[in-house]
Amino acid sequence: MPVFQGIEMSGSRKIKFEAMLNARLEAWESRGLGRELRTFQSSELIDFSSNDYLGLARREGAEGERGTGASRLVTGNKVAHEELETQLASWLGRESALLFTSGYAANVGVLSALIEPGDLVFSDALNHASIIDGIRLAKGTVHRYAHCDLDDLAAQLAAAPSNARKWVVSESVFSMDGDGPDVERWVEVATRFEAFSYLDEAHALGAVGVDGKGRGFGLPVDVTIGTFGKSFGSQGAFVAGASSIRRWMIHAARSFVFSTGISELLVNATLENFRELRLGTARTQLNANVDFFAGALHELGLPGDSGSPIFPIVVGDAVRCVQIARALADRGFLCVALRPPTVAKGTSRLRIAIRADHREEELRALKDALKELL
């Protein structure tokens, strides 16, 4: 049996997590409120349940139907949805996955469905707005720990009541700085204090980690969030974890239950991109570009070692940051100026994101423009 820091991955924590969700599911089902996803084919039945009032969603092209017409719990569940979910779960070594319409919808829906009033939530100080909103909706007691400071996290967990249900929530790669916690130690701290771990891998999946599987791959993370709007080059998101998570989300994640399912056309496009992502060719080129640009920034005396494709160049003053961004645009480079409230006051920055399809001459030209303007 795999062991992580002396703690069995399939041991008491997993049993406790599954027992919590299974008890909730049994309570719903005992009242006749159990839900299941049924896969619908457009030719199977005459549909009098979807919201496709003009019949446009059923127009089918080479990549499938344009829309689903309703929530997946009504008539919107397609074979393509379940195929993508099965492939994602297998890729990440998880029991199940469930699609959401966006990363925001996933975090808001999953967190508010998992966390209950009275639970203690330990959240990184710089977590994404979708995580913050999901925790707020859940009405748990929030404790913010200093950004990526695992000593602070451990101290706060140690001071918490031992009998309280605890959650530790973080991103693996933070979008503004490209940094992230030591995920292995982060999981160890959460596990040591019997807290459930929730890791948003939106900016990591496809780009970093073993075979692009993110920084939490192979570790006993209880809940993993991924998105398709970054490395997958598509749109949507998913939660992955134990089979009970998928079952509970179908019942309790309002952003899933009350949203029209992702179109079959879009899911098939995501499946196509997913196949290419797993080949690894683009990731190899991305890594080469990241290394090249990191070296270029070091030559300019700028930090360039976040371990991700994200390179923040902190300017400080918002007005000057906008001026530099405009000057870069005049030279043919799109480098958006990020200012408060997106980032803290006094830390306005250019956020440069490196891609696999950037050419070396483009990276070199950007370096020269930055040298001139900074």
C-alpha cells in the first residue's frame, strides 16, 4: 500500500472522508431525493424536458451537438461528458471526476457543498476569488494563513480544536506570481493535523508536474480542482477525487445542479486537446521556452525562477505599470498591466505568460523591449 510521510494514502483519513459524504448521501436518498446522471442520446426519446426552445442546440456538426439543452440531471448528460470524466480520473489516478462549466463554478460549487457551518477552513491568504467566494457561501469559520507559509499553517492547525472538522485550501500555482507551496509538505501538514486537503491545480495541470499532472499528483490530496481554460486550451473545469465526491456534487453542488451542461461540441474539442496534451510534445517545448526566458530575465537582473510559465515583473506604481504595458503594445507585445484590486496596492505588475508556441526570436525581442523600458 502506498505510504506518504508514514501515513497510508488509503487509511483512516480516506475512510473518514468517504464516511462523511456517504452519510450525507444516505440522508438525501432516504427522503427520496437521490440523484443520478442518465446519459441521453438525441434519438433515444422525444424530448419534452429540455430548454432548447428553438431546437438549435440539437443541430449537429462533425464535433457533436452545439448545446445540451438543460442541466445534466435533466436531459443534458452526454456520452462525451462521461468519457472525458473517465479519462481525467484515470490520468490523475483518481476514482472519479465531474465536469463544471468553469473554474469559478467548480470552486464555488464544490467548496460550498463540502464545507458545513462549524467546519474550520485554513485558506492561503492569496487564494483565488472563486475559492474565497466558495468558502464564504459554505459559512465555515475561515482562518487565513500567510501566503505559502506552511509554518504559519501548522501553527494555526495546532491551535485549532482537535475535534473540529478542518479543511486546508490552496492553489498549487498562483496565477499572479507563478509561485506555490511545497505541495508535498503542504499535504503532510494537513494530514498530520487530520485536515482534509483541497488543491486547485488550474494553472499547473498540463504545464508542470510529472507528465503535466500537476504538483499534487501521487500525493494523498482529498479534492483536486482542474480547469480547461489554461493548458487544455478549451473551457470548463472539473473536480477529481473519491467516487463519493462525484456522487455528492451531483446532489449538492448548486453550480453543477442548476447549470446547463457543457456542449458536446466543446467537450469533444477538449478531448482532442487532452489527447495532444498527453503526448507531451508541447510541454517539452514549453519547458524549453520557460528556461530560455528565465535566463533572459536573470540577465536583466529580474527574478525568473517561479517554476511555472508565469513571470511577474513587479513595477509597483500603477500608472508607470500601465505606461510600460502600453509601450510594449506599441512594440507588438501584449503584456497586461495588473493593478489593484487584482493585486495588492504598490505591487502593480506585468504578468508575462510563456507558451509552447512562442518562438525564440519573439522571446528575445521581448527581453530587449523590457531592457529598454525598465
